[in-house]
Amino acid sequence: MTGNEVRSIFLNFFAKHGHKIVKSSPLLPANDPTLLFTNAGMNQFKDVFLGAETRDYKRATTSQKCVRAGGKHNDLDEVGKTARHHTFFEMLGNFSFGDYFKEDAIRFAWDLLVNEYKLDPKRLWFSVFAGDAEVSADDEAVELWVKAGAPRERVLKFGRKDNFWQMGETGPCGPCSEIHYYLGENPEDPAFNKAEYVNGDGDDTVEIWNLVFMQYNRQEIAPGQYKLDPLPAPSVDTGAGLERVTAVLQGVKTNYDTDLIKPIIEFVAKLAGKEYKAQTQEGFAMRVVADHARATTFSIADGIMPGNEGRNYVLRKIMRRAIYNGRENLGFNGEFFYKVCEFVIDFMKDAYPELEAQRSYIEKMVRLEEKRFGATLTVGLKKLEDLVNANKDEQTGKAILSASSLAKLYDTYGVPIDLMYVVLIQGKHSIT
Ligand code: SER
């Protein structure tokens, strides 16, 4: 099953069950200063959940463009290192605005996973909210999973960190129930510690879908003090990472090996005249470049520019992390990143026609940033390297640099702070 098929099967399944297929909203959040980027499928429906806006439908399904870099949900530093973190990803979701609630949300999820995608139920695990002083345990969800077909011992309870979802410090929120998929050899192995295992970050289990039972609006009543008010009507917000579901269905260990991302990595490898080997510094850099090219292409297409503040600065960091890694680890000397972004346009324009419409603009903006950053890199990196070498511990190879010497590099040579950060983190150096 291709990634494109995974996306269309999801949307068509929910359309068949009375959901309107709604277009992804742009990555630039409309009228929401609390957000840097659109980071979840529910963002465009926030006011509908709150009862401040009505639509002519009560059920919707989307494949939403998301960026999680900066703000409450920030994965930037993990990208390239782990099997499943991205800056840009697509989130599949189904939504109910005061229409169906927990029972149908759970039934739909089971039906789609087991009967449409034909996932082996023996490999599925479920988690629900364990309860705390503010919101009680979601025992109802346990019973509903059992009713849908899950063995009771596969429904586990976890706390707020894992099973209570909120978009930011304020806004609609509620207890959630995650679905995890076991990728290992033997799904019935009794030997492992199930709770830790299912909820761990290991590459053997992957969270594939989060069902949020939206019930509350979290509001700030005094600085740092919040209260939960019930929403006008209990609602549903779900999110399944397309890249993760595709990885599971294609039987590959990482999202980067799916047909949604691998062709971009292969393009980068070919451009660099190298072979992609996952477990190398070059492999890491290729993943970073491929991931960041997606975020860059989609962000610029949606009107976000690299700049010095807020989301513009986050985009600049993403672009510079990619350009730095391409030059440092893949041997690119001149401008290369805009070519990767052009490939992303060609590769994804059928699902997202706005990319083609913005092609020349995207190319121009990326080249401009590459040119500007390239000049800084050549001089600045040499100075940073000299500084690292002068402060290196011979035994460990790690340097400890003073903040004032770094500030001087910034003042004198304009070496960007985020670049210093990338170089120092990757070299495991530290700052006093
Ligand atoms: N909003 C939830 C999430 O992002 C479900 O869509 O995980």
C-alpha cells in the first residue's frame, strides 16, 4: 500500500461514515497568536470546538499539514536521530463537533485499523487516561475498547503526560486514548514489561493514532493559573501521523524508509554523489536535509518566510540546520538546498497543488537564504572551529566554551547563535 493510498483510504473511510473531507489549513495559523505553526489537525477547528463558530457539517476528516518545531510541541532537535520525529508531517484526523463521542470514535478507529488497513489486532495496544486530581480516570474508554474487540489486558492506563491532550497552555483539551503498534518479532512474548514497553520511545512500538475526547476549555484566570470549563458539547479530535501509519503498513522500521520520504533522501544522496546508509553521519544528514526540505517547501508555500523573529526565525533555523548539515556532512559546496525543495514540489504537488503554484517563489526564497547563510558559514564556521580546537580536552575531544567567547563570535563575525548551537550540540561540546 503506498503512502498516498494510506491517506486516501483514511479520508474515504470517514467520508463513508458521514464526514466531510476538509482541505488542510495552511501552516501559517489563521488568527491564532498562541501558535507558531499549525501543529495539529484540530487547529483549524479550535473555535468550532469552543462553540464560537459553526460550520455546515458536524463531522469532518482531514489530512493536515503540520510543523512541530518551536512552541509546546517541538521536535526539531530530534529530527534525523530518531525513527519517527519530523519537523513537517501530515496528520490524518476525524472530528466530531458535538455529534458522536467516545463510543463511535473508538469503534471507527478499530474498524479502520483492523478491517480496512488489515492490521493484526494482536499487535495493537491501547492507552487511556489514568485520572488525577483534576479529571477522573477514563474507565469508560477501557470498556469501549473491550467492546470494540480489544483484549482487556491490552488497554493500559497512563497519566497526564501521555493521555491528556491540549493544544497549548490554553484552549480545547481532554483525556485521550492512544493506539500503539508493536513492530517486534513476537507480539505474544510474555517476557516484556508491557506498560513501559508499549509507552516507551523504542523503535519496536510506535504510537500510530491519538483519539482526543475533547471535553474542556482550559483558560488562564491569573498568570500561570488555569481552570477547566466544560465545552458546549463533548467532541472528538483524532490524529494519526501519516508517515507512521505508512511505515507500519509498509513493514519498514522508520518513517524515513517509507515511500513518502525515502525518494527525497535518495534524491539528496544522488545530488551528493553518495549512497544512503542509515547508521552513518551522512545518513543522519540526509534525513535532516530531506525532512527540513519538506518543512521549508511547505512553509514558504504557505507564506512563512525565514526571518529573525517568531515563526520566521524557527523556519530560518530549520533551513540553516539543513544547509549546515548538507555542507558539513555531505560535501555540498554551493547552493543545493533549493534543488531538494524543488524535488519536494515535484514529488508532493499532486496531493498539495499549492506547491506548484508557488514554485518560483519557493526557489527564489530558498536560494536567497542559502546565499546569505553560505557567506556567513564560510567565515564563521572556521572561527568557531578554531575556538573549539583551542578549548578541546585532549582526552575526551570535547570542548567547554565560555558564553562570552561565543558572544564575541556573534558580534564580530555574525555567526548565528542557532548555528553555534547546532555545531556544539552535534559535537557534544558544552558552554559555561
Ligand atoms: N490533537 C491530537 C494530537 O495532535 C489528536 O489529533 O495528537
